[in-house]
Amino acid sequence: MMLKINYPAPDFIVNDIWGNNVQLSSLKGKKVLLTFYRHVGCPVNHLRFLELQKMGDFFKKNNLVIMAVYESCVENLQLYSKDERFHAQLIANPEFDLYEKYHVEHDTLKFLFSMYKGVFSKVQAGKKLLKHQFEQEGHHNLLGAEFLIDENGLLSKAWYNQYLGDQMAIKDIVDFAS
């Protein structure tokens, strides 16, 4: 069951990878991009994460908070972000409960469909940019999702990936933040 727009985003309280308490409902008054990624070593997700981070100054200026949820453990996410200044708050969720709360899919057929949607070029490009190698963590067939949450805590847009590398258009995120 996919979440519907104009309804409250499911609230949660977690710690980010540095132990800071993060509660979604405490961000009312700010716009939020909540992203659900595969494990931290996925080159396709790495490519997308870097694409969003390049726009970090724009997002800061426009008061857009980015929360990036990974299936990976805290230690791997800390290594991933070592010596980096990411705008996003990184959240480790190997327990997968946030994914379930937001109904993020893992589907083998859709995952395999990625082969026909140009995923190989994204894998190669993402691999070149990874600074560390990580073992796969979590579900091998996780697709991911992205959610835009407005200042009132309502879902403005819910994007459920239909294949690996299928993400919300950057233009939609920029328009939302502006």
C-alpha cells in the first residue's frame, strides 16, 4: 500500500549516524526530502545521493532538510561519510522498520527489470565515485522511494521506484524547495 499525498507523513523518532535524535514531526515549518536507499555500497544509490548533495547549498538556502535512510549499519554509514560535509542527515535502518512504515518495496521482478532501464551505466558511473567498498547489506531487491513533505508535515509527493535507478525528477525537488 503506497502512502497518499496530502496526508500526514508517518512520524518517527530515530538517531542519525552520529547519535543525534531525529523526529520527523519536529521539522514542522521546514520542507523535507525523505529518501530511502538501498545499502551504502550500492553504486546506483551513491550516484543519486551525490547528485542531491551537489545541490546542498541550494537546499540549505531554501530550508529543505534532506533525510537519507539506508539499510546499512551505523559503522558503514560513518565510514561512507568520513571527511565529507553532506547536507543530508544519514539514518541507518538495518532493522527495516522505517522502510515498512513508508511501504518501500523490495521486488525481485522489478529489480530485474532494471537491466532494461539502463542500470548498468549507472552502476559503472557510481562505482567510479565510491571511495570505499562495502558488502551488500539488507535486501538484494530493494527499490527505494522518495518523499516530499511540506511545512505542515503533509506528504506533497510520494515516489516509489519502479526499478533500480528510477528516482523522482530533480526538477520536482527543486520546484518543491523553491
